[in-house]
Amino acid sequence: ISHRSSTATKILSDTKAALIELLDIPENYEILFMHGGGSGEFSAVVFNMVAVWVEKRRRAAEKECGGDAEKVLERVRREVREDLRLDYLVTGSWSLKASQEAALLLEPVGPGLVNVALDARQSNAGKFGTIPDESTWTLTPAPKASSGPSSAFVYYCDNETVDGVEFPSFPQILEPSSQDERLIVADMSSNFISRRVDVSKYGVIFGGAQKNIGITDITLVIVRKDLLSLQPPHAFLHAVGIWSPPTILHWPTIAQNASLYNTLPIFSIWIAGEVMRALLRTHAAAAVAGQEALAAEKARIIYDILDRNPDVYTVVPHPRVRSRMNICFRVGGGDARQEKAFLDGAEQRLLQGLKGHRSVGGIRASCYNAVPVETVRKLALWLVDFAQPPMT
């Protein structure tokens, strides 16, 4: 069907409504359907959120410089070089990639603009698998005034699929304050609609659809509406040395066109809506809290068996930050023969997709929303059987 048809418009509207009901999204947030997946949003976040920072500085400069355009431009150009910061909490492979993309995009402006406020590898023998105490994070000071170094946003990945690390809750250090505001950006691609989220604490939430929402060719962005209006003229951005967002990644343009700036895969939007409505039917008034309980139960079944057999299985991440979506572990201490035997036996039982990511190896059991409890129990039986001596 045409993406301009009334049928397509209704599909978009119904899918938005289902997501709003699931996550209790406040009215001052806009929902965008985009292309490019989570990786596309790595760039979109930088383009759009840096523009917000620049516009705030431009407006402050206009007030304090009496409208002198030349003075405003020179002041903001200097502030971009000296004061602009982007804070990244690097807890796994995807937040690392996001921080690297930001550094690449801002390289022409100058070095040091991307502040890795947390690199979890530094406290874990060079590997991901933990989230250090918040007291060790080196966040840029929150923006309290119109001058001095400040962060355009704080970015984190809520669930790291490769490394099996998930934030157990919203970081306390990032809680909103009446005296200042940090704009929080979260990649929730792999745990989207699997637990309750206080959307009001975020400036932006985004997620690729392919894990819990639907199929691969749509990306959901939940953005606070006031940020869409805090955008300077493209010519001003260029004058201070910042690239303007490509139109296809420009959130205000996508919002102004009701996500129909270019051709959307309407069938994929419909699938996402069907998934969300199915969750609402299944869990009724509990909404996403019902799915949160189910996700916790599926993860508990697997982790309990792994923990009861420490001579055979080693869970990769620290217990406090274990992912409910991606359960990463090693067999026989990472012995290649034993891990192959485990995977071969799993395949024979029609348990597939258990091989760990190519960058880290090992075993990864993904328990996304679509994975039924019956399948998790089937894997649990194989874990128990394999752990019985002698191992084969």
C-alpha cells in the first residue's frame, strides 16, 4: 500500500498509540519512525543533539551580546572549540561503537570533544562485563550556565547484546535535578518494551526494531518535543564548524512530516504495531510490567542452572549487571572443544543461534520477548544434561 494512503496513516497512528500505552509516554514526547537502525542513530544523536547545544549557546549569546551577529558568531565558534563535550558511558561493544562514531564526526572540529566518562574495561582486566560504581564516572559538569564546558548529552546503551551487560535501573547519578539538566540519550535497541521505563527522565530513547519490536527495517525514536525546536539555522552551524544533520537523520524534519519524509516500510510498521498490541492483550492492565516479569523469569531459569554448575559454566558479566535479554557464558572455562560439543548438542535439539558474537566467542542465549518460556525450559534441560558427568 502507498505510504501516503489513509490506510498507512492509520497504521502509523495505531502503532504510536500502542507504544504510548505500553510505555506510558508523556504528551511532550514525539515518536518517530526512521531508517538506519541503531547504528544510524549513533550519527543522528550527534548531529541533532550537538545542534541543540549550539542553539542554546547561540540564544544565550544573542541576549548577552545585544544582538551583534558578528560577536555572537565568534563567541559560539569559540565555545564550540573550548566548551562542547559529549559524555559516553562505554559498557560494551555498542556504546563503544557509538562513542567512536561521535569522535569521527567531530574530528574536524577538534580533539577531546567526546568524553568517555566510563570505560568499563578499565576495571575488568580489559574486558567488558561490569558497570563500575557511579562515583568513578567522570561526567562533564551539568550545564548550569551559558558558559564553560558542558555536555550536550550523556549517552549509554541500556543493554549490551555482545557482552551480556544490562543497566539494572536508571543511573542514580543521572537523576533529574531542579538546578540543572543533563540530557540523557539511551540506546534501547535490544531491551525495548521488555521492562518499565520512566520516559520523562530521557531526552531521547531510540531502538532498532529487530530484537523485540519487529523486523529490521525500522528504527523507533522517542524524543522530547522541545528539543525538536532547539535547532539553529544550518548556515549558523556551518559557520561555527559543525555539520548540519543530513535531512534523512534530521529529527525535526522527520517529525514535521509525520515520519513520512520519504518512503517508510508500512508493512514493518504494521508488524511492530501488532507486536505491541499483542503485549497489551497478553498483559492487560499490567502493560509492559507484565512483560518485565516474564523476561525476569526466563532469565532466572537460565542463570540459576549456570550458577549451580560453576565447574562447567562461567557467566561472563558480573551478577549485578547480568542481561535479561542476552545471557553470555563460557563452557569449560572457554575450552573450544567443549563449547563446540555444547553447540552441536544444542543444534541436535533444535536449539539454534547460541554461538556467541564473533568478537568475543563463547555462548550467548538471547531471550528476547518473542522467545517463549517453553523454549527457555528446553534450553534449561540441555544445560542440565550437558553438565552431568562425563561431559562430551
